[in-house]
Amino acid sequence: MKQTINDLTDLHNQRVLVRVDFNVPQDEAGNISNDRRIQAALPTIEHLLKAGAKVILMSHLGRPKGDPKKDAAFKMDKVADRLAELLPGRKVVKVNEVVGPQAEAGVEHLQPGEVLLLENVRFDPREQKGDEKFAAELAKLGDVYVNDAFGTCHRQDASMFAVPKLMAGKPRAVGKLVAKELDILGQLLSSPPRPVVSILGGAKVSDKIAFIKKLLSLVDRVLIGGAMSYTFMKGQGRGIGGSKCEADKLDVARELLALGGGKIMLPVDHLVVEKLDQPQGAKVVEGDIPDGWAGVDIGPKTIAAYQAEIAKAATVVWNGPLGKFEDEPYSRGTKTIAEALAASKGVTIVGGGETAEAVEEFGLAGKLTHVSTGGGAFLEYVEGTPFAALEQIDERKSS
């Protein structure tokens, strides 16, 4: 059991270095289009502020390439502005450096109960290389290290791995967000209430092979949707028309179907179109998809069958949209299944990425047990991949 910030005492006047995940989606103008990840970090930040800590936040944003002009959209200024709005009455300062004299001066002037946000850690190319000299410059800014960035826990970036490694001997803990993720996923992997139903969507089977294999050993039923369902169908020798398919993964699909031993349910009908930009011509087909048509969503009979499985479940785990949900005419399957989870009396877990964005967009996130902030991290944790970043966090002392 990892030490959490609830286990830390006497934080007053301590410089607490917190790795958060403020990698928020942005529109074309660089404005924040969804602040879910900032909101998710608030319980940890507020806990530390109330304890009188000096809170120093570090995060990445986007994928900067080293071109100052193109990377300007990835500066943390708008994140700092939004954070200040979410922390009324608290001083939030943002510096234009990750490490260096300005960052050090900012920390030096920080008072208990105030927040300092460092510039995008990926503006320094040493971050993603796990560089220890860079990590040492960050580590000297803090007396305590807190990891509250679950979405990046599967990476060994400097701020995630080398910094806490260099801070051995100082308190190292996980924040409230990471603690909740580990608790929820720990229950799922050990003793979930049964029956357990998993819903899998998205485009590619190849992205989730190990994840699906693990789920098949854990769950009672797997409901498949999204473009990956066409790879499974083609693997069975069925017609999929012009639907997206991973032609080089048909053997994998057949292997997973055999491994499932009847646990896997595939769509029985589909919403199909001749052209994506002509939704008015969409129709529902049962069974195989005719040539010249492409699947864009699960059909009404599939929706009803999946709703029935969800209604019987005591635990539901969902990863991946069930259709081209970002286009409103093709969003019914994903939205209806999200509503079924929201109505469920069981434990409902959504695994990050596009699925999290979908339930947020539909206004249903608050009605679910847990919406993970990690896409790839969620998949890898369930697969059983050890996270080196978490191995640097101190174990909770037995009382």
C-alpha cells in the first residue's frame, strides 16, 4: 500500500513538489476545451494548501517539438489562469521556466498556502529522456514529493521517476487522485462484485490485446463495439463492407474469440453509411454489412442486448467508444450505453481517453463510480504492467 498525502504530517511551510496531469485538451486558439484534469487535481492541492504547504506544481501539456513559435500554445499560462479561478482566494503564480533562476526565485518567494506552477516540463527535452541532471534541478525545489498524475504513471519521464528517486529519504506519497485510481483498480483486479461486464470499443484490437486477454480472465461478459468489432467480424469470415478493419490482426481476433469461450458478444446489427458526410443516408442492417457501406455505430438490437447485460451487472468496466461518437448522428450507441451505466446500481468504471471525454460530453461523468484520468495508464495497469514511477513512492508505514 503506497503512502498517501493523508499519511503526511506537519506539512506547514514545507515545499511540496507535486507532479500533476494538466495535459488538458485545447481548441485551435489554444483555449482549454475541457478542464476535467485540472478539477481532478483540486482535492490534492486543496489538502496541501489547508495544511499550510508551499505547493509547487509541475505538468506537461501537449507534445511540444522545440519550435518556440509552434509550441506557444503549450505554455501553461491558460492552465494557471483556470487553476486560479478554481482556487478562489488562493495566490497562484506561474513562472516561465521549468528549472533555473526564475523557477528557484519563484519557490523562494512562495508563502505557505500559495501555489507556484512551473512551465511545461516538456519544454525541456531532458524531461522525456529521464535525465538525472534535469531531475536534480527539479528535486532541489521540494522537501516533499507527491505523484498525482495517474495518466502519466506508466512513463519514466524525469518528473515521474528520476525526481522521486533522487528525493529518497524525503517524504514521497501519492495524491488523492492516484490513491483513488489505485484503490478502484485494485478492487477490480482482486475481488470485484459479480457479475462483471466489460465494454470494449475504439478503433483497434491491436492496442488492447493484452488488456482483452486480462479482462477475459476477470470478467463474465465482454461487449464489443466500435471499429474493432469489424476486425472480429472479418476474422469470423463475415462481410464488413467498407468498414475499418485491421486486416493483419484477424488471427489475433480469432484467438481472442476462442479464448473468450462464449464470453464475447459482438454486435448483431449496425448503423451504416455510404459516405460519412451524408448521415441522412444512414440505415440499420442486421448481420453482415453489404459492400459499399461502412459501419459507424452499433444498431438498436445490439444496444438493447448490451443494456440488458449492463442492467444485470454488479461491476461494469468500459474502455473505448462504440461508434463514431464525435459526429452527433453516429453517437447514439455510445450515448445510450453511457446512460445505461449511469442508471446502473453497480460499480461503474470508465477507463480514460475518448470514453472519459464522451461521458463528460454527455454530462454523465458525475453519475458513474469512477472515470479514470489515464487512458494508456489505465490499460497497462489492468494488464499488470509494473509502474516504475509508483515504485519510487514510499510504502505506507504499518500502524
